[in-house]
Amino acid sequence: MSVSKEQVQERVVEALASFGPDADTITPSATFEELDIDSLDLVELAQIVEDEYGVVLKGEDMKELKTVGDAVELITARAA
Amino acid sequence: MGEKRRVVVTGIGAVTPLGVGALTLHERWAAGEVGIKDGAGACTSFNPSDFLSVKEARRLDRFSQFGVVASDEALAQAGWGAEKPYDSMRIGTVLATGIGGISTVESNHDLMRDVGVNRISPLGVPMYMPNAGAAAISMRHGLQGQSFGIVSACTSGAHALGLATRMIQYGDADAVVAGGAEATLTEFGFACFRAVQALSEVGISRPFDARRDGFVMGEGAGVMVLEEAEAAIARGATILGEIAGFGSTSDAGHLTAPDPTGRPAATALTLAMKDAGVTPADICYVNAHGTSTELNDASETRALKLALGEYAYKIPISSTKSTIGHLLGAAGAVEAIATLQALNHRVIPPTLGLEVPDEALDLDYVPGSARELVFSGAGAPVALSNSFAFGGHNVGLIIKGQG
């Protein structure tokens, strides 16, 4: 299954917004720290991504992610 | 150990089936209103988004949400702002629950069964653990003294206040935010309590009435801010009352039925009076456990006679469960708050629904409507608040109001 970066971006923003931060603040350059998204939120994000795109993100993958854009890039690459 | 440090109440907060707010509980109960509908005491007017951010709300089980909102009210009344009046390491948090985050357990179990074991939320454990409410209150207000949950079924809330009082008396803390919270009104929760044959089949809470047939389950939270008396007075706090005595025993008998003699329960009440240095003659109100079950109301009546002697027949007794049902692990804390308000407003709210007397239950349970609190007028009015539980736990609290 191939998905566009825009589609992933949209889904990731929607998921993160459901965790608390305002959707407007969830830009590609926003860091998870700025958005108050912690490791528990990222595990939830990984579950959503796996259901949506079949991409399995493990703990070590998530640790490297600093920004929303990092997550979108990784998911898009893995889904290709 | 020398003289015990005194422990005063400087703030109270409640979320109950009668609404959000401690005063709402007192005023609506005293007016004879009942918060029970369709056999449940649900907090229908509680809307988490009125008090909590999206992030806070989705990370807290309903029982913790109630606890946090009640703590906000209590801290505001105590006049605690962003800057706390004590070293944060000297402020404790004790929040009791009988069950914990059962709806979180249920929703995650559904996910496991319907989707798979790897779809359980990472928020599952941190939301359903019984200490989650205490943790949430500690984090929200930056309280860094010792914090924990307390579990003793329907005495949990009273144990929380009693043990928080001991923490201050012993010098381990200068202040403790303490209470209880519960949210078990799920299909599974009702089925479990129905299976024990503890719930009213007709859905009516009428403690001490001959027709009583079980308790009505409710939900909510009650939280008090407790402070060491001298420090509270020195900082100019408004003193609402005092947790003057705490006594606790166990039946060591049946798993769910109270000891029919009422003796272990009576001892808890006697210990509480002794702890407070008061006698039955000093007590002007008893807030009963009064569950509306056949067994509790009978054994509690026996316990009161054993503990209070001839005064058992003279002291007005009423049950908060007649208006909000049984809040399980929150009950003892919410009822302590109801007791304190009865003392301070000088109004004893009635045992609602009590219309047909039970011949064996011959005390003054304040049927009908609210009554003026009568006390000698010397010093502060004194009340006893009772809590008893599945497992045979018994707690008495002696609460003093404003003089």
C-alpha cells in the first residue's frame, strides 16, 4: 500500500489533536515536547499508525522522533 | 508522644449526584431533594470539559476526574493558590477508592477481546490503578509529600481522612489533601453488586425503613484540605472544623455481612470518641453509614446503642445515602463533608424515604424534613460519622464544627 506524505500528515495531525494539543499548533516543525506529547501518547500514535498503514513502529523508532515532521517522514517511508 | 497535633479542615470539595460542589450537597439534601434516578446515583451534571483539558480528561478515569475536581474546590476554599502555604514536600495526598478505574479496565478488556492483546492502551494501567486519583491530585497541585491510595471498600474514604489526620498528628506532614472517589456505575459494576444481593431491587434508598431492600449505588468524590491547627491559624486560614478523632476495627467475621452483634463496629466508634477526648454526651449529630440494606441498618443500630448508651436514643441520626445513594469508596469522605456542613449550618438534613418504621430500629433517624442542630452551645458542635464495609472494616470519625 502506498500513501502520500500529505495523507499521513493529515492522519497524524488528527491523531495527535485527539490527545490534547490544538490542531493549529501541530505543524511539521513542532516538537513533541512543545506539544506536550509524551511517550505514552507516542505508543498510542504507533497503534493508530499500525492499524491504518500496517506500519509497525517500535520503541527504538519512536525514541528518535523529535518533531511531527520526523514521524510523518518515517511513517511515509515505511508504508511505501 | 506528647500532646497530639490538632488537625483542622480548611477546605472541602465534593462531586455528588446532587451536583458539583460541597454546598450544593448540603443545601439540596437539607431541602429534601434526592439525587437518585432510575436506581442509580449518577453525577449527571458533571461535565469533565468544564474543569479539565482534553489531555487531562483523557488520561483520567472518571473516578480520578471526580477526585481532581473535588480537590480543586477544596484547595480554592482553603485559599491555596499556585504558591502553597507549606513546603510542598510536607503536603501529602491521600485519595481512597473502593474499586478504582473499572470503566478503564472494561474498555481495555473489550479492546483485547475484540481487536487483540496488542491494542490495549498504554494509558490503561495508569488510569485504572487505584492510586491514580491520588497521583493525579498530587501532580495537578504540585504536592510532593507522601501520596497514596487507600482501599477498604466502603470505609475507604473514612480511612483516608483518619490516616491523613494521623500523618499530620505524627508530624509526617503539615497538610494533607485527603478524601475518596468512586465511579462504578457500569453494567458490569451493577451486575457485580447485584450478584452479592446488596442492591435495592426497587431502586430506592430508604435507610432504616422497614421496606428497605438494599443500597442504591452512586458515584462521586469528596476531598478535604487538612492542616496542622497552629500553622493554619498562623497563616490566617478560615477554620471550618476539625477531624478530632479516628477509630477503626475489623469484624474478622463474614466476608460481606456485618457482625450481627455490632460489637466490633461499636468499638471503632468508642475508639474515635476516646481519640477525640469526647463522650456520647458531647455528640449532637450522628451521620450514619445507613446503607438501606437489611443487615447494615440493623447492626449499625446495635453498634450505636453499644457505643453511645442511653445517648443513642437522644442524638439525631441521619443517612446521606438517602439522598445520593452509596458512593462506596467515596462515601466516608463525602459523608464527613456532609457532617461538617450540618454542624456549621446548624441544620441536620433528614433521612429521606424513611416512612415506615422498623420496630427493631428504635432510634431517632430524623425522618421527614431537616431539623435545627441543637447543641449545648459551649465550644464547637461535635458529630460522629460512621463507615462500615465489605470485608468487615469499621471506621468512626469524630468531627468538630465551628463554634
